[in-house]
Amino acid sequence: MSNDDPVVTVIEPVGPRLRAMSAPARVLVGMIAAYVAVFGTLTWQQQSNFGPFGFDMGIYDHGIWLMSRFKDPFITVRGLEWFGHHVIGVTFLFVPFYWLGAGPHFLYLVETVWLAVGAVPIWLLARDRLENPWAGLALAAAYLLYPSLEWINWWHFHPDALAITPLLFAYWLATRRRWGWFAVAVGLALSCKEDAALAVVMLGLLVAWKIRRRPGLLTAAVGAVWFLLATRVILPSVNGVGTFYESYFAGFGNGSGEIAYNIVRHPSRVVETATEAGRLDYYRQLFAPVAFLALGSLPVLLIAGPQLLINVISGFGYTHDIRYHYSSLVIVGVMLATVESAARYGGTQAGRRFLVGLVAATALAANVAWSPSPIGVKFHSGIWARPSPRHQSLRAALDLVPRHAGVTAIYYLVPHLTHRVLIYEWPNPFVRPPANWGVRGEHPGNPAKVDYIVVDTDLLGDHRGLYDRLTAPGGEFRKVCERERVVVAKRARPPGERAAS
């Protein structure tokens, strides 16, 4: 062929590629596909059936949509600028998809696939450490069955969860001395949320100690610098305070320095808090699914150490509950330590098979007992939103709201109304101080810019009086739809102006 001949690129069909894989690799692909099929379907239906809320699906969907339209990404669901909420650069990757119409369904699907792919580095590491690709499949299955992973997949979309897979890849890549791809994986993890830097610091120190000093120390340094930059420069410059969630640690102080000082000065207080009954249940649900094997490789488990400590000393109950995204980085340490322990304590191939089988059995049992999966006892408990005849009325109500109108809506309708500049979670912006807003209630929003109210009258609670006043005859809003307790009200006149008598 001459230099002038066109170059023809031949794309192989997927079928031959799969046949070229080893049998264990094909099984792994099948396991991942099964997870995506199950949880992709469940989460898609969850959004369609009005399961997610403004907190947190609405927050992330609104922020990404604003960026995709090149608008100021001030999230009116949350009352914060995008990078005043969290430092999550990974979300820039989603902007092109929002140009094509992506939304909450897309975010759920991305999270599902991203989490499922985490089975690949677990299998690769287990294959290398156990010297048996079939045994590695059992540990990859234990990862996919891990209750906390599946709950995180269930609980809306959170960029924190996206840090799991690149951190797992980073560890495996470090064991193979593939430093270029290791750097890519670490960089991707750091972009998922500022907290991921804590796991990166511990990963770097572990790599420096166990594998190679220079890249490990460099990784730890990058993680530390990024954490300080994100929490001490970026967040404060945007929201005026910094890491607003430091208020979760009332028993230890209000600032990170004060919290760290009190942790070191009062270790008995840490122990007392970390051994309360609720925390003990948290440990059990973290470690029992892997037969407590992760505790056998404490140096590797320390990758999860900072986040685990934060979770258990926090006074915010969600942080020490396996159902929420706060456990994302903990999963990384638990799963990696489990693989290393199986290799370390197995000794012989028979011993490794026993330990792997034990983990597989406990993973399956824990999934049945504690997970939201279809084989779990909680599956039919109402955790997954189901179709309802009432949903037709909800969709009809949403169709009445113009695309560019400013809206305040009841919490479970917010994720269906976020593709606009102004979307508030009722009763904002009509109450002072605003509810769940900003850091100190600053910039509470202008009620005059709200064009529509969309509420479920069963859920008005303490704000029924406000609703009645706004929608009363002659009030600011006129009801244009009231169907099955869902009301759509359109602005009739400016604030303070009454109808002519």
C-alpha cells in the first residue's frame, strides 16, 4: 500500500472480542452487566416514579444544567454556588451530555455503571494476589453485593461515589508500577470531591512504604496540597466560610483545626463517641459482609481511616449509616484490605479458596439482610418508588409549568423541574430564614421572581398558613390546577399587591 492510500480502520465486533477474553474475564463482564441491568433499571424507575428529592438529586442536576447553559451556577435548591457546595470537577465531564438533554436519569445511570466497573480492579488485584482468576471473581462478586455500595447507588446521585472506582484502579495500578495510569486514576478521584484527597494521602503513604517511595510520597503530597487548596482557598473564596460541614462535629469544635486539636487532646472523647451503639452497628454492617477479613490488613484499611474517623465522630447521623454516600471512601479501604488479607492469610491455594468462599458466603448473606437489592429482605419495604395512578396527575401538573418560569416546588417534584435558572424547594424563598439554605442563610432569594408554586398539599406541614395566604382569593398566586392534592398556582400579582375589590 502506498503512502497515498487511505487508511481504513477496522472496528471489531463486540462478540469476537468477548470470545477472545479468558473465561473468568467473560464471567466478570457478565457480572457487571447484571449489576448494571438490575440497578440501572431500578434507579431509572426510581426517578420516573418520583423517588429522589431536591436534596440531593435536584442540587447536582440543577448545578450541572446551569453550567451546561453557561449561566452562573448558583444552585437555588441549595443556596450556594456550585464550587461553594463542593469542589467536584468531575461534573464538567457531564456537561456535553446535558447539551443533548441529559438529566437525573442520566446521572443515576452514570453512577450505576461507574460503581459497577469498580469490580474490574478488585478482580485484577485478586487475580494477581491469589494467583487464581476464578477466586478473584468471588471477591469481585462480594464487591458488587456489598450492601453499602448498593445503598449508595440507591440514594440519589453523589460525586463522592464516583471516587470509588478510580481509587480502586489506582491501588492496582500502583502494584503493577504503571505510574502514568496511576496518576490519571488519582487525578480522577481527586476531581470527585475534596474529601477524596484524604484517601489519596493515605494511599500515597502506603505506596511509599510498600511499593515505591518517590511516587508514593509525591501522591501523598499532591493529595494534601489539593485538600488544603480545596478547603482553605476554593470553598472559602466562593461561600465565604469553607467546609460548612465542619459544623457536624459539635462535640469537637467548629473548625478543622479545633476539631483536630480536640481529637488529639481528648482521645477518650473520640473512643466514647466511636463506640456508641449506633457506631457499633455501623462497623458490623461495614465489615461483616467481608467476613471481617478487612481487619487483617490494617495498613491497607488505613486508606479508609480518615473518612471512617470523620464518619463515626460526626454528630450527623447520616455519616455513620451505610445507606449514604459518606461511606464511599470507606468502601475502598474495606475492599482492598479484604483482597490483601485473603492473599496474606490464605497461605495455600486451599486456604485461599476457603477464605474467598467465606467472603462470598458472608457477602451474599449480608446482601439478603441489609441491602436494597431484589434478593434483599428490604426490597419490598417501600425503599424503591413504585408506579402509582397518581403519577399521571403529577406529570400533568408538571406539564403546566413553563420551561423558563421561576418555581418553588415540594421536595420530591424538584428533580423534575431543575432545568431552569430559578428552582426553589418549598417553602423557599418565602420564609426567613430560608430552610436548608446556604451556609448562614445569606442571599435567600427573591420571592417576587417565583412565577409558579407546585406543592403536594398533604406535605405542607407547618407552612400550610403560608400556602393558604399566597393562594387565597386575591392573593399573589392563582390556582390553575388542583388534582389529587397536587396544586399548581401561577403568579397573579406582585408581592404585597391585592386584587381590586
